[in-house]
Amino acid sequence: MSLSLSVGTVPGPRKDPSVAAALGRRRKRADLVVRTLCIAATLVGLAFLASILVTLTYRGFEAMSLRVFTHVTAAPGSDGGLLNAIVGSLIQALMGTAIGTPIGMLVGTYLAEYARGSRLGNAVRFVSDILLSAPSILVGLFVYTIIVLPMGNFSGWAGVAALSIIVIPVVVRTTEDMLQLIPNTLREAVMALGAPKWRMIVFVCWKSARAGIVTGVLLAVARVAGETAPLLFTSLGNNTWSTDLGRPMASLPVTIYSFAASPFEDWIALAWAGALLITLGVLGLNILARSLLRSRK
Amino acid sequence: MSASTASHPVPAARARRGGGNLGDTIFEWACRGAGLFVLALLGAIIVELFIAGLPAFQAFGVGFLTSTEWDPVQEVFGAGVSVYGTVVTAVLAIVLAVPLAFGSAFYLTELAPVWLRRPVGTAIELLAAVPSIIYGMWGFFVIVPFFATNIQPVLIDTLGELPLIGALFQGPPFGTGIFMAAFILAIMILPFIAATMRDVFEQVPPVYKESAYGLGATTWEVMKGVVIPYTRVSVVGGIMLGLGRALGETMAVTFVIGNANRISTSLFGPGNTIASLIALEFGESETGSLKLASLLALGFILFFLSFVVLALSRYLLRSRLKA
């Protein structure tokens, strides 16, 4: 009885209930299959991350010792460390960030506060986005042609310049995003008090967006700390102790690259130790940046 | 701020406003100058690479693009093999990465319990933070040996025996090669594509999805019938972003592609990409040599390729950028 009722009240052509049930089962099955595949895809992604971290931890800790931090790189078999590479990386990453950050902040401020919707603003935003994803090796080649060739030698300064070019678009992106989150009423309130626009930006907008801008800077440090390709043609690498930016300078990624590709067991072990250090640093900075942003939201 | 303004008498405030105008002019021009600097920077990169590569373009003409020669002894250079390797690895990486990215984005927006979304999403995004060189080492020391002993022989015996496509899966199981490079690239670009997809999936108005659920649709049908059609353009934009990233990856590819200047029929054969060729050969090129000019010309070609792909990606993603 209920069957005839449902057939009679549903508009459209008559349906065979067994066909409808089969269709329902098929739809449910398709849904289940897709759900399972999606979970599998996520697990595969997580498995890669886990595999990388486990490998690094295992091989890195095996090779880790105090010597890594106290000795400079040395010939295979002679108990070298990574001190010069670590210091070189710190110098270049921090100086690159120190130079790139103010430029990036000014550009981000220009985009958010002065150029909303203007043609020049859109062009700058477009170019900055392209630079954000452009191959970093090309930045290295560019700096090679404009700094290394005229100066006649590879130098730490060239490495710093290459890294600062990579820092700029990262900082631009976060600065602009964060400034756009600030409600206009706040700007209007400041202007209404008679403050000039630059004071409004520096003392109110930048201050309110501080957590976000710091996040951007941390992400930029993390990004350039692991960059290898742009340094191959700029600071080149150096197997002795040197903090002179006018000379070739060692860096952790380039040292890892040359050691990992070598046939010597102890160099490969050192490369793993360096890889662990750099990954811990980079992932640590990323997690710190994220938690900083979250706590302020 | 308000206290200091209020405590000053009116004339002082006027005087300060005059100074503020000057400050405003300086600050605005500093900001605009920095913006112009970024514009000039991109222009300078393009022009510099082109000028530096000009000797190669002059020596080999348009044939430079297609020539497969790379002979440092005879001083004959061509971009054919590396352009082929760059495009094939990047496209293959997209083919491998898109299903994974889609699956995890779908899982993170529709299926996962809310408490799990943030940690899992963060973990996937951290894949993007791992430096390229680490992928190279991990790929070379972990994935390559595993693939060469456990997976590649099986693929060669099964897929390699098939007619037509069999040739793609033949050859000795070294592990390294075009396919391995594409595989590592796929993992590296996965987080970029997944993050974009997740962002745009979340922008679908809930009322659309609720309507479909209300009609009795399953989760997959809502995805297929509502979410994907609504976000299609941005999803393609996200895939283009991944492609742009894959084209220029250097260190990871250099470790696992096998570095040989030839075009193999088999995906398991060795090859090179523009970026890996530059990274490897640069150290052996003398200043002012034709080889160095050829490498810089390759850099210009790579820049052109990634610029087109990234610009297209940005155009497709413009609706998301405005939102």
C-alpha cells in the first residue's frame, strides 16, 4: 500500500523501487570509494613528510656530534665539522632578511595604503607575485651577472643580495595581507585626530599588523635559510673559516650539496647532520610563525 | 596619540601638520619608490638574462631552442634536451600531484573531523617548507634505492610489456631518471596545489552545498556537482601555480634525474632539466665563454616559461585574490 502511495505522489515517470534501490546503493558505493581514496591521498602526503623526518632524524643524529659545531669543514677523513657553513648561512640569511624586509614592508605598505586599485599598484602586485614563485636559480644567475662578474669574484655580498631579492616578495605578500585586515574605521579615527598619514601608517597600522609582519619575516628567514641554487653562483662556498663578506662564503645548503654528492662516507654523514639542522631550523621557524599568527588572531 | 594631540594648543597642531605634509610626501615616495624598485627588479632580471645569453642566441639562432646538441668540446650548444626534460618532468609531476592534492583538499574541507583539520592541514603545508636540497638527499638516498629494487622491476615487467606505451617503461632499473624527478617534484608541489584547492573549496557558499545535501546528494555528488563546477577556474589556477613551481626546481631534480644530455623514450631513462643543467655545468664554465652564455640563455628561456605559466595562474586565480 505504501508502495503505491509513494509511486503515485512522486512526480515524473514511474520508478521501479528495486532500480531506485540499486541506484542508491551504487551512489553510496561511489561515495565510499571516493572518501576512501581521499583519506588514502592525505595519508600518502603525510607518509612522505614522516619519511623525510624519520630519515633525517635517524641519519642526522647518527652523524651529529659536538664536532659539527666546533670544527670547520675539512678534507675527507680528517674529522671536519660544519662551523663555517653554519655561521656563513646565519650571516647570509640574516643579512639578506635585514636588507629585504624594509623594502618588502614599504612595497606592501604602498600596495595596501596608497595603491588600492591603481594601475601601478596592480602591476607591482603582479610582479611581486611572479617573483614569489619564480625559480630561485634565476635570481642567482641575475646576481651573478650584475655583481659577481663586475666585481670579478664570488662574494658573501652577492649571496646576501640574491637572498634579499628572494625575501622581498615574501614580506610584501604578508605585509599587504595584514594591512588589509585592519578596519578602515581605525584609519579614519587616526586621521580625524589630525595625524598625518605617515604617522597613521607607522604608529597605528604597522603596530596593529606587527604580529603578521613578524610572521612574514620569520617565513622569509625560513625560506632563504634553505636556498641552495641562488648561492651556487653568488657566494659559491668556502672550505675555510671566513666571515669576510667580500670573499666567497660557505653556507649550509651548498656544503650539504657538495658533501652529499661526494663519494666519502664521513662527508655524506656530515651532509645528513647539516640536513637535519637546516630542516629543524626551517620547520621550527614555520611552526613558530604559524603559532604567532594564530595567537594574535 | 590622542592625548598628545589634545594637549597641544591649536597653532602647534597646525605647525605639525605642515611638517606632516612633508613627512607624508617623503613616506609616500619611499613606498612608491620601493614598488617601482620591485618592478625594475623583474625587468632587470629579464633584460640581464637576455643580454648575457645573447651570444648564444646569436651563435645558434632560433635553432638553439630545438637543437639537442650539448657538446662543450666542439662548443655546440642547444636547449632541446633540457627544455624537453623541464616540460616533461613538470607535466608528469602535475599528473601525479593533482589527484593527491585534490584528495587531501577534499578530505580537509569536507570529510575530516574539525579537530583534525588544522594539524593535518599544517602537516601537508609543512611539505612546502622543506628545502629543495633536503628533497634531493631524501630522494637520492631513500626513494631511489627503494624504487629501483622494489617497484621499478615490477613496472618494467608489467607495463613495459604492453604494446605502444610499453616503451615508456623499459630500460635498466637505476631508480634515477625522468620519472623519479617527476615523482619528487610531485611531492614538492603537492602542498601548493592542495593549499589553493582548500582555500577555494572553502569559499563555496555553504547554502549551495546545503541545498544539494537537502536533495539527498552524497558528499561526493556535492563535490562533483557543486564544489568543483563552482571552483573550476581557481582549481586550474592552483594547478598552474604548481606547474610554475615545478618548472624551476633545481636541487632536488639535480640529485635524482640522472643528468644525461639525451632524450630517452623511456620515462626511466636519465635526462636533465634547464635548472639542473645550469646548476651542474655552471662551475665548469669560464667567464665569457660561449658555454656560459648558453647557460644564461637557458636561464632566459626558463624565465620565459615560468613567467607565462605563473601569469596564467595568477589570471585564473584573480577571483580568489579579490575575495
